[in-house]
Amino acid sequence: MRTMLVTKIREFGSWLLSWYRVFRHSGNPVYTRLTREGWQFCFMIGFILLGAALRNANLLVILAGTLIGMMWIQWRVCTRTLSSLSVTRRLPRIIQARRPFEIELNLKNPKTWLGAWLVLIQDRLVYAPIQKSVHAASQSIQLLVLSVPPKSSRSQRYQCTAQRRGRYQWLGLEMTTRFPLGLMRAFLPQKASMHLIVQPALGKLAPNWNELFRKRDSGNRQRQVRTLSDEGDFFGLRAYRAGDSRRWIHWRSSARRDELVVKQFQQPESQELVILLDLHGAGATDEASRKEYQIAEDAAVEFVATLVHHITSSNIGSVTVAINDSTPTLAARVSAKSQAYFLQERLGTAHSQSEPLLSETLALLEREHRTVDHLLVISTRAMPEHFGDSMKAPTATLGTSHTFWRSLRWIDVHSSETSRYFTPAP
């Protein structure tokens, strides 16, 4: 009797092990691990089997078999609960630093008869810049989905804040459950190579920000630029259409004609603005100097990003941005928000390097614009001496390129001049 019982227990254990191996090596494997309560449960089963063997008590054998059946039910239910489940992540189109954004996780259950209960979803985001030396900081979140019926889905939302601009990497999603008895934890990892770009935070421009783009004549005097309203110059009237602003309505003419008429404006001539973002790393080795430079670099990038956002949103012209960092880049004649989106992403990943590549960046800018009336340089350093010489002698050379700008404005973000035109976002 005892030998037959031991044989049956061994056959049952082998059957469980074979099913576990088959399920583990399937296309979407679900892994299991005993919880603290599960280990205590297994110890109790072993103690009962030991007592049954010593006392030759059949009731203890039946009790042990019942407990083993409960463990099998726990394993079977929790693994089948997670099998075939999938999670999709939905992100907003624009993500800015130091500004909360919402992420939506959609849990889908394609099974035809078995639902999913008490599924815990863990999501983790890691800061992963291009430079390997930068310390990576991560953020993680856990969401609990109570139940997902068959052939349906459930959504959960959470808010996340990226403190720094740059490239972030998703470490993948992990779904876990301890349903129904809590003796075993099943987890299903979903590892997908996915990253997102956090754009720079947008600050606030001062009312006199357009002074940055005023040209200078040979006498080093600024020419006064005729200011226009946001709409342009008023030159006529037309019938009111849905969507027109109420402040455009010409009330006196509307009362005389007995219908609403609005003012027509002539749009100002578009301007083409050229900005050079110079990110020159000091190459400091101590932590305090690197942190100080990182603050200055973020201020320069956010200054340029705010200028680009304001120019493209106000429809006052186009902007060309040359980025001098480890990978010199040129974004030429950006005038629409759709074009500015990709430029803002490039600004989000802009980082300095120790060796200057300013001549290569200027060469890219010169190939695009043979002549630039006014060049605005926003830099993390003071203006080099060769720039001062080139301003005095227009025919002087800078490396292999001659000066192709007629006037130049250099702004060092360390100076107080930056605060006259730009206030960073909190």
C-alpha cells in the first residue's frame, strides 16, 4: 500500500514537471516562483507526508494529496491567467522636461473563456543618454488591474515626470499575479526595445526678445524695426466666418450693415532668423564643475528651444538652427510646428563634447546660407578671440571658412545678458 502510494506521488510529480517544462518553453513563457506562504505550505505538506510514512496513516496521505492538488491548482490558474495577455503603451506626442505627462497602459485578454484577475503591471523608465559616463536614474510604477474579462481589455493611466531632457529607455513591462491562493507568483515579462525623447523645457521670453535679431550697420548702430501687431496691418473688411476672433469684429460697420463683419489684416513680411547653438564642454573632471556646466548647457538649449517654439507658433517667419555638439547638425528654414517637433527632439539630445567642432558646424551653415545678415550665437562659453578678429576684418578666415555673416550677436548663458531676454521654466 505504501509503495503504491509513493509510486503514484512520483508519477504525479513527473507529470507536473513535464507540463511545466512544456509551458515554459512555449512561445510566450510564464515563469513562476513560490511566495513565502507557498514555501510554508510546501513545508507543511512535507511534514504531513513524513507523519503519514512514520505512522502509516492513510488519512494523512489523503490530506497531503489534497494540499498538493491545491498547489497544482494555484500553479495552473496563475500561469493560465497571464498566458496570452499583452500590454500596449500609449504616450503623448510631445514630452517636455520638468512637466508631467500621462501614460496609458492597455491590458488585453484575447482568451475566449478564462479571465484575468489581480494582475499587477510594472513599468520602468531609465534615463539612457548617448554618453555612457552619465549616471542613469530610473523611475518605476506599478498598476493593479482587478479583472479583465475574456475578449476584452482594461486601461490604466499614470503620470510621469522626466526631470532631464534627453533619451529615455523603457526596460519593458512585467505582469505578475498571485491569484487565487497567493501560494505562487507568476510573472510574464514583455521586453521590447523602445525609447522616447524628452524635449527641453520651454521657458518665457521677455517682451524685448526681438532685439536679439535686430541687424547692426557699419556704425555699430541698431536699425529700428517697425513693430506690427500679431495679426498685421488692418486694410479692409469681410463677412464674419465661424472661428473668427470676437476682437476682430468691426462693430460700427456691423451695425451699419446689419450683419457681422470683421477686420482683414495684412500679414507682415516673414523673417528668416539664424541661430547657432554652441555647446562647448570645458572637459572638467570634478563633479562640481560637471554639474555647473550641465546647468549652463540646459539653459542654452532651453533658450534656443523657447525661441524656436515662439517663432514657429507666432508665424512670424522661419528659423535656421545650427547645433554645435558632438554631432554637428543643421535644421534649415523651420517655419511650421510639425518641422519644429523634430528640431525640438534634436535639441533634447544635444550634448557637448570636449573637442570643439565649431568650424564644421559653421561649414554646414555656410553651405546652406551663402550670406547671413545677422547671426545669433547662444553659447556656454565666452566668445573666442578669433570671432572678435573676424568681426573687425570681414575678409579674415576662420579655419577653412571665411566669415559669411554681416553682423553677429554672441550671448554667453553665464552672463547676466541672458536674463534680459529669457527666464527658464521652473
